[in-house]
Amino acid sequence: HPFLKPDVISYNAAISALEKAEQWELALDLVVVMQDSYLVPDLVSYNAAISACEKAEQWQRTLALLGELTRSGLEPDVISCSACISACARGSQWKAAMAILEGMLKCGP
């Protein structure tokens, strides 16, 4: 329909589908398209993109997304942090993984 415009929920569904299809680069592209469309990615958007990168062993990108998430004013949750820790573990980046875990412990429940 010509008057329908995708919203955050639409983008989140697409990013999640790309995550499941192991298309991390396209998932990241959609986050950028979303921002270019004046939509603000939410925690679901970031978590799906982080998970897509984690599955592709793109630990640097997971950390970049985690930083972007926090700079945008959102609080990472257990999904965000666990995916980053897993990506770091896969990339033999144990110091980064431990730093994320320590950050989680400082924030508390």
C-alpha cells in the first residue's frame, strides 16, 4: 500500500529475520536505514543486530553496537550483554567478555 510506512516494529521484525538468516551485514544496514528514516532503534532493534553479529562471530561489531545502544540512552539487558560476551568468547577476547560481565555485576538486578 503506498501510504504504509514501516515503523520500528516493522524494522525490528526484518532485523530479526535477517539475524535468523545469518545475514548480519544486512541487519546492520537496516539499523542505518532505520536511523536515516528518522526512526529511533529500540532495545529490540539493537539486540537483534547484536545477535546477528554474534552468530557471525563479529565481536568488534557487537561491542560497537553495545556502545551505540548505551550512547542512545538505552540500558543493555541480559540479551545484549550475553550476545556480546558470547561473541567475545568466540573471538578469544576474554578480557572484553570479562569487562562486560563486570559491568553487568556493577549494575545489579
